[in-house]
Amino acid sequence: MSAVGTIGAAGPSDAILPKRGGWRGRLADLLWRRPGLLLLLMLMPPVLWLAVVYLGSLLALLLQSFFSIDEFSGLIDRSFTLKTYGELLRPANLDIIVRTVTMAALVTLAAAVVAFPIAYFAARYARGKWKALFYLGVMLPLWSSYLVKVYAWKLILAKEGILTWLLQKLHLAWLLDGWLALPVVGGSSLSLSATGTFVVFLYVWLPFMILPLQASLERVPANLLEASADLGATPQQTFRNVVFPLALPGLAAGSIFTFSLTLGDYIIPQIIGTSRLFIGQAVYAHQGTAGNIPLAAAFTVVPIVVMGLYLWGARRMGAFDAL
Amino acid sequence: MRSDTSPPGLRIAAAAGLAFLHLPILLIFVYAFTTEDKSYQWPPPGLTLDWLAVTWNRPDVWAALSLSLEVAAVSTAIALVLGTLCAASVSGSRFFGRETISLLVILPIALPGIITGIALRSAFSLAEIPFSQWTIILGHATFCVVVVYNNAIARFRRVSGSLLEASYDLGADGLQTFRHVILPNIGTALVAGGMLAFALSFDEVIVTTFTAGQQQTLPIWMLEELVRPRQRPVTNVVAMVVVLVTLLPILAAYYLTRDGDQVAGSGK
């Protein structure tokens, strides 16, 4: 009792409440009087964990991007240099960066087009049971196993798989053959072509576009649409001038996910697609067998910078309100 | 008046989109029973249950499964503690750096997984930490925190502050208030967050490839089969099991948070 008295001598509760006995009671009193201490105690474990484990490793990695590798001995030279960043500008590496960013942009565009009707229908027309069904219909594919989804597409896109079979039954095999004969998008089969990589990216990241888009469409007041129609707008005009601008924050939020996830993925292009590398694969290759951690680290800076610019742009469009 | 009839074009596009999302997963279930073991032939030449038994007797699949379950369980437990503490402090008070902490929690999932992975790996090699299940757990717990945090903070915001004040006024200390007032209110959100964290960890492959060394979690096992297919039928069965195992926690999490609006005292 006396120990508590010295700690909380000036506390306002002294006059009202009797002090608690035991260390637990004293601790409770102390924390109640000093909410700042409680806050500090609560924040300490998560912040320490994230700062040490995550930020610590991240900074160590970024630091290593300023080291360089000795090309003859293969040893890492730990002196500050920008030489490794210069290597990123080699045509072969620049090619990888351009290819990845182009793919991410295409996947994002396609995801927006495919996601829009689903999100719009779920937000505006689905009610009750249908609403729950739509919600689960997006959540289940979102949360089911990433590798299983990729595997499913390997089954679908295989030369002997269901898609070829379906096109043959529809007498459209010539269409597939014609597409695969095209230079950049084609290949010996769909699972070995850039088209295949694109479809799988689109499939895997689509739910990440639907959810924020739906959230922003839910907030479009229905009476705005009626007002637009009352003023004589056609449905197309209403869509272009009312719905689309209001859905833009949701689109921007969804595109953050689809863009970022495509930029960093190295598994999908490894399993489905051509042998041309994406940023993620380059990072993986450089840190693994090549042992060139500085170049791998410099490569990871590319998605960080691209995403930084992207987030900055998205914030100006109000994307963070729709998350 | 609102018009509740949707244009047919929109209905068809929405249905086609949902079919695009679901048909590939359904296909996995058919392939698990095919008699064809050399290629991905469609339609399956015949159906059989043999591969279930073959998979059941594979020690490497069991070892990978048990490592995955262990990692997911421990990571979820760590993420539950850290995520709840973080959500409680961020929702309960305003302080300097509050926004920074939200950003810090979200960062591991906002940046591409490969960055988290390679950063951890280079840190392990710098600090000369050998690979073990703890290196995997370290990575998984880091990105699982955000899932628990998101679920918990949404619920904390709805728990009325007057309930806590009433509890203190009636003489309860902080711990009692937590056990008898806060926990019953946020319990379902924590269970839901924990289940999602479990599913996320159970399925994670990108960070794991960097932090696992020679160990095999179930996703790593699958990845090796995908890159160099050796036993297609066993992979088919494992894929089906993984779909079922991740499906249950997700459905459970959905039902637990569905009525999240009915928190005691939320009307105040």
C-alpha cells in the first residue's frame, strides 16, 4: 500500500478509490493513471517486431544495392558505389524491367474491364442472398491457394488440355493456332506463351480489383443515377459522366494491388510462359546461384520506386479512401 | 423509386466473370480422379480413386503437411498477439506517429512478397542465422500481423468507449476489463483474423522459398512439382486437399464476421 502511495501521491483517484493490494492491483492502478505507459507497453512488441525483423532486413537489403560484385572473383565489394545501379541500365536488364511493367499495366487494365460488371452488379442490383453469394464468390477464389490456381491453369492451357479440346469441338482450333503463330504473344502452346502468363496473372489478381471497386460503387448514391436519367442522359452518358468518375478511387485502389502483385511475382512466369525473364525471376536468379546480392537488391528497388510513384499518383486520386 | 432490373448485358458479363473465377478451381476436382498419369489430357480417359490411397501413403507429403501446419499455427499465434496489441493501441488513443504505425503494419503485404523474402534472406545470411522452421515462422508472422490487425481494428472501432468506462467505474482493473468486456466483444473478429492468417500462412510460397532453405512446406512441395512435374496424379490429389483445407477456415471466418455490426453497446 505504501509503495503505491508514493507512485500515485498526486493522483486524483486517491480521494475516491481505495488502493488495490498485491502486485497485480498495483500494476493496474499504475497503468490506469498513466495511459501513456500502457500505450507504450502495448505498442512495444509489435513495433519492435516489425521494425527489427522487417524494416531491419529491408534496410540491410537496400544498403547492399550500393555494394558491387567483383566480376572475376565473385566476391562482394563492400564499398559505396552506384555501379550496380548502372548495370540495371544494360539493354538486357532494361528489357526485363520494361517487359514486367508492360505486363503489369496490361493485367491492370484487363482486370479493371473484367471486374467492373461483377462489382457493379454486386453493388447495385444484388440483394440479400445474392449479395452474400457474390461476396463469397469473390472471396473464395481470392483466398484459395495461389499455387493451386496456377496449377489449375497449367491443366487448362496445356496442349492436350480442356481449352484446346473445347476449341476443337467448336471448330475454332484455327483461331488458337493463328494466335500462337503471332510473334510476341504466341509460342508453341498457350502454357508456353506470353498470352498464357497474362491470362493467369489476370485470373489470380482479379479478386483484388473487384473488392475495392465494389466498395466504391456501393457508395454511389442511386438518386444521382436517377437524376442523371431524369435530365435526359442515356445510360452510356450516365455511366461516363456519373458512375465512372465516382468509381475512379476504387479503380485506383484495385490497380495498386494488381499492379504491385504483378510487378513482384516470379512464380507465375516461371511456370506458365516463355523463358523471357520478369523482374521477380531476375531477382531470384541473381541472389540464388549467381550470388550477386547487390544486383538482386538493385532490381528490387525498381518495383519499390515504381510502386512509390504509383501510390503517390493513386493518393492524389483518392484511392486510399476506397481501401 | 429505384429500378431493380439489371440490363441483361451486365448480368451476362457479371455471370461470365464469376464463372471465370470458379471453373478453374472446379477442374482440379475432376483431375484428382483421372486415370491418366503422364499428361494433362482432357477429357479424362477414366476415373479412379487409386490416387487418394497412393497420396495417403506418401511420407514426403505428410512431412510437408505437418511442417506447414506447424508454421501456420505458430505464426498465427504470434500474429494474433502482435496484431491485437497494435489494433488496441491505434484505435484506443491518438498519439504522434499513429499513421506511421498503420503504414508499418501494412507495408509487408503492400510491397511485393519477393522483396520481403529476399530482404529476410539476406538478413539471415548477414546475421548467420541457419534456416529452420523458425526462420519460416519469422517471415510468416510478419505478414500475418496485418490480417489480424485489419479484423481487430474494424471491431475495436465499434466497441463503445462508455462500456470500458463503466467497467472501470465498477471497480474492474485493466486485465479484468480486457477479459470480461473487451475480449467477448472482439472475440469473433480475432477468430476470423486468426483463421485468415492461418490460411495465408498455410498457402504462402513466395516469402517461404527464401526463408526455408532445404525444408519443404506443402506449397514448396507443390511448387517443385509444378516446375518439374514428376508425379502428376499425386499433385492433383494434393491440390484438391489444399483447396478443401483452405476453404473451411475462410467460410468459418465469413460466418463469424458476417454479423459484426451487432456488437454490444454499438448503438450508443
